[in-house]
Amino acid sequence: MSGSATDAKVPDFIEFIVKDMPRHQTPMRGGLKWLDLHCMKKFNNAFVDCNSPQQIEMVDEIAFPEKAKPEMQQGVAFFNLMRDLTATGFFTSKIGIDDLGYVGNRPNQWDGVPQDVLDQYGVKYDVRTLAESVKFDS
């Protein structure tokens, strides 16, 4: 079982990306402000001060673009940015890579072109090529 986004240090990743890529700064600030303003109107609290059911209700209104009301489009854009950054941060962390089971590029054994293909083209390996290129490690 993998850890959480917090365990994977996703908040640190998002902070780094937003600082490193200034094009994210205005959408991030604007999205956070938008979220707080909508929560203030609806729940009389900033998002962080809302209780969990209120936070989930707010997120449900912006998490599904095809179902969101037209007046929620700025919130949808903010949520999409956060979702993308969270997924990127998580799945590029050690925890996320382990969760995927990704092992990366690994050296393998190449035993050369199959004999039937060599025969088809009337070619063969010379002794030097066999010695240098087609090696078998045990």
C-alpha cells in the first residue's frame, strides 16, 4: 500500500513548481482566492475553516468539469491545475513510482538477429561482431 500525497511531499513539489514556473502563480493565487470567496458565500468560512463535509461539497462542485455549472468554471480550472500538479508530484515521487511498480529501463540480453532473418538476407555475423556485440552474461 502506498503513502499519501503528503507522505510523497506533494505540497513541497507544488510549491516548487509554482515558484519555478511563474505561469502557475496567478492561476494558483486566483484559484485559492476564488475557493475562499465561494466558501465564504456558501458557508461563511474560508475553505480551510470549513468542516470536512462542506469542503467535499465545494470540491464536488468543481471536480467534475462536465457536471459543473457555468459560474463554477474558474473553480474547475483551479481544481484541474491542482489535480494535475498533485498527480504529477505523487507519481514522480519515490512513493508514487513504487506504487506504479515502475522499474525503469533495465539492461537486457540481446542475442542478435535471428538466424532465419540472417539467412533471408544472406548475411552472417563475422567473428569480431559476435565477440563484441552479441554477448551472453550469466
